[in-house]
Amino acid sequence: MRRPRRGYTLVEVLVTMSVLVVILSAGATTIGLLLRSEGRGAESLAVSNTLARLSDHFRRDVHAAVRAELCGTRRPEEAVRLEGPDGILVEYRASSDGILRQESRSPERLRKNTKAITSKEASRRSRFVLPRSQVRFHLSEDGRWVSLFWRQRPLPPGPRTLHASPSAPGGRVVPITAALALDHRFEELE
């Protein structure tokens, strides 16, 4: 008479271990993809919030301005200067990581009429952080409409990107357009 077998054979243990390895590796891959997706979602949300703040500031400044000019140092469309009532100057300048807004309240700044507001002259500075930005400003032919066009460059291909190619378009272009002198808060009441 044979006694009943206690325990497992080596083949059964190896099969169980290989099934567990496959399940654990699939779970680790799924968790990695979910974390990467969550990071992209958080970045997208931050960019959307920053664009909303930028749009609000830009439209408010353009509506309050009485004059606008493109004033980039290398290319004219990389910066715009808005002249408001009482000598207030607001300048929006494109940078590699977003847009810099500088406000100057000095009346002598208008007499100098230099190309850029320096950090000493700026009474307020705001930075709108938009990673991998391409920004272009545009002034309509009649000088009444001021536009800002923002586009995010694609990620370079690498181990963190799944389907990026060098020829892939960089996503949608976000236009922000406003008309000059629509803000009547500074006019005297009759």
C-alpha cells in the first residue's frame, strides 16, 4: 500500500511561480502606465489653469490699453508692449518656459521709449509658467486687435514617450485675442 502524497512536486511549484511572475509584471506595468498618465493629467491641468489666468490678465490689460506695439529684441513678434492711461506700461515677453508680464508705472519710461522694461523699472512682475512653450504676438493691421498665440512643443522621443515622432505636430494652437481701449473705467463721467 502506498501512502497518500503530501506536498507538491517541483513542476507544480515552478508552474505556480511562473504564473505569479507574469501576473506581477503585468500589474507593475499597469501601475507604471497609470502613474505616467496621472503625471500628464496633472501637467495638463496646470497648463490649463495657467492659460486661463494668462487669458484673463492679457485681455484685461489690452482692454485698458490705449496703444500697443510689438517690441521683441530678436523678432518683433516675441513681445508686445501695451501703453495704458496715466503712463502705465505693461509688457508681455515670451520665454522658453512661458510668458513674463512686467508692469511699469513710471511716466519717464514713456519719454525714454526704450525697447524693453528692465527689472529695475518693473513695479510688478508675473510669470506664467507654460513648459515647452512657443509664443507669438500679433497686432492687427489697423492696430486695434492684439493677439497672443500659444502652442506647446511636443516631447522629444525617448524612453518616457510612447508614440512621439520628430515630425508630429505640437498640438493645438491657443489664440487669445482682445481689442484695444474697451475698458472705460478710466474715462471721466460726464
